Amino acid sequence: MKKSKNNFIKLSVLVAIVLVGVAYAAITTNLTVSGSTSVKGNSSNFSNNVIFASATASSGSTASIDTTDKHIITFTTAELKAVNDEATLTYTIKNESNYGASISAVTCSSNDTSFSTYVTATPSRSTTLTLAKGATSSAETVKIKMIKTYAQTTVKSMTFTCTMTATATGA
């Protein structure tokens, strides 16, 4: 009798455990959150905030960053009169945008066909620059150097443009 009473208790405990497990499973549920989102780059944040931070010119020349469009530096050289005379523009670029920036190599050109006959424009950087958000580049330069004597008595003014393209990268 004692053995059957022990078996009955064991069986009762086992049944109770199974019933508690089933009851627990019967009263549980899963909660799920589903939704969607969209992302889009903020091009104005990038284009308005990758800018020239400083611009200086060698002695006798002038350089200034446009106050309304900080993507433009106006650089006027001193008058170059002899072969090897040169003027240097020194500038830095600041990335105040929410993105990283990849800035292409600097290329200089002129619509004046005689420009390359008399002068060269040589940027210090010929590779792509990676600029993290919030960073400022090291000083970069563009040197304008007279390579051939100009044999006229009137001053010849020549314009040139040096450009680089900034592309947003993930920050």
C-alpha cells in the first residue's frame, strides 16, 4: 500500500507539472512590431557645408573666399615679369556636413589659349582627398609660375580655373 501511495504521489506531481506547463503555454503570446522606414541623403547639408576654410596668397598676390559662396576663392597673382616668377595660393577645405567627403584631384585650366604658353598652374595635390565629417584638410597649394618670357609692352591678363569635385560618402 505504501508503494502504491508513493506511486500515486509521484504520478500526481508529474500530472501537476504537466498541467502547469500546458496552462503556461496556453496563456502566453508573442508581441511583434512591424513597420517601415525611408532614408534619403540631405544634399543641401553636404553642398552647403563642404567649403573653403582659409585662403592666403604669396607676397604681392591676393586671395579671398567669396562671402556668399564659400566654394569659390578669388586668386589674383602679382604681375609675373620673368621666367620662374611665381605666385602661390594656399588654402584649406573644411567638411562641416553630416557626411564624409571624397574630394577629387585638383585640375586647373584656362580658356585663354596663350595661358599654357606663358604660365603653368600646379596644384600640390593630384590624388583624391578623403575628409571625415567635421575635419579640415591640411594646407594645399596652387602655384602659378611663368615659364616663358612675354615679349609685349602691354600687360596680358589671363584667367584660369582650378576645380575639384566633392562627393558625399557614408559618415
